[in-house]
Amino acid sequence: MSQLTDQVAVVTGGSRGIGRAIGLELARRGATIVVNYLNESQLDNANETLTAIQAAGSNGMLVPGDVSTEDGSSNLIKAATDAYGRIDILVNNAGITRDNLIMMMKPEDFDAVINVNLRSTWLCSRAAVRSMMRKRYGRIVNIASVSGILGQAGQTNYSASKAGIIGFTKALAREVASRNVTVNAVAPGFVLTDLTKDLPEELTKQLNQLIPLGRWGTVEDIARAVAFLVSEDAAYITGHVLNVDGGMAM
Ligand code: NAP
């Protein structure tokens, strides 16, 4: 297992679900974790995550804030840099859904999903990339989705945001490659979290039939892929989209 000792990682939306698993996996490998989340009402989740990070033998801090806003994203990166003097790894994971058929989808549901999923990725990367370029090292991983590759009915907003993340990943990878900053995306398939727990049973059954490996992913499946992409083993990989989806998008 490649080690991340002395590295500082910022994980947006890191208080629960996939983001929590990513923080924990990076912590197990020695990184210090800055855990972002949105709602003060979710402080218990965030505290649980920090306790688990400490139990894994690492350390970190909680930074609440809305990363889809300029203030929220720049405060997060500033808080991490002020506390630890550096950011080596940024995982843009915060995400939401507001599913509906296009005829019923309200413009505010389109905007909210684009802002939280795509705009936050752009804002946090913009805030973090300067210091990464200056020290000639950085790893950015953006959490996309199989929906951004295949498209998903009822998710025109979400699929567009995730396809946007893929385009953004490749463009930024080209911009910063000469400074030894890599930018990759992980595209999960279906993973059981708060985001997916309320999908209609009928849809879940249909989706199961589309997964060649015959099971939903676990949060740990996604976290290990992220850990690989930020490790020294992936030093020569940039602009890549790693599908972690049981074969759905092959
Ligand atoms: P989740 O369990 O609903 O967790 C979402 C996390 O994002 C929470 O920590 C939440 O904070 C945070 N968040 C939401 N809006 C935010 C904002 N504006 N600013 C800061 N943090 C915000 O979701 P998940 O399933 O783990 O999904 C994580 C990522 O994986 C998302 O990008 C999602 O699109 C992607 N993904 C998930 C699946 C899946 O099947 N689950 C599949 C493909 C891709 P609070 O706790 O404070 O609300």
C-alpha cells in the first residue's frame, strides 16, 4: 500500500457516504484530512468521521461551508492552508441530486445541482491549484458518475453536471501538468448512501440488471480508487476517468 505520510488532503462533502470513506482511506495511508460538509445540523456525522480518522492513527479538522459559493470554497482552502501550511490532495466529492423528468424539473433544481456538483469543483480547484503549482506537486480527484458517461433518464441536471466534471478534469489536467499536478476523475456506478437510499424499488431492480459484476459498489470500492489516483503509483496518470461501476460503462 502506497503511503501518504505528511500529506494534507481536503475532501469536500467528507462527513458521510463516499466522502467519509475517502477521508478514512487516505487517513489509513497516513494523510491528514480536512473534512468539509455543508450543514451544521450534520455536525454529528462530521464528528463521527473525525473520530474515525483519529482512530485510524491520523489527524484532521472539520471545516463546514457551502463549497458551491466563492466564500465557502476559498474559506475551506484557506482554513486548510492556515492550519497545515499546505494542501497536497484535493478531492472534489460534494454532490447532490434533484431528480425529475425534464418537463417537471424546475430551473432552480437544475441550477442547484450544477452549482453544488460542478461549480464547487471548479471553485475549490481554482482556490487550491495556485499553491500546488508553486510547490510543483498536487493531486486533484473529482468525483464524477456513471450518469455523466451514459446519461440517466430523470437526471438531466445531474448527468450534465457530471459530464461537465469530466470535461473540466481533462482541461485542468492539461493546464497544470507541467507543474506536476495531476487531475483525474473517478466515475462511480451505484453505491448505497443517503443519496441513493430512496430510489424507487422498481428502478433499483432495473439498475441491478445493468451491472455486469452483479452488485452495487461499496463506499470503500470508490475510496480505494481515489487512494490509488493520489498515490505515487499513479504519478504518470492524468486527465483520466476511472470507472468504478462494476462494468456498467464499459
Ligand atoms: P451523500 O451521502 O449524500 O453525501 C453528500 C456529502 O456532500 C455530505 O457530506 C454533504 O454534507 C456534502 N454536501 C452537499 N452539498 C454540499 C455543499 N454545497 N457544500 C459542501 N458539502 C456539501 O452522497 P454520496 O452518495 O456519498 O455522494 C458523494 C459523491 O459521489 C457525489 O458527488 C455524488 O454525486 C457521487 N456519486 C455517488 C453515487 C452513489 O451511488 N452514491 C454514484 C455516483 C457518484 P452534509 O452532510 O452537511 O449535508
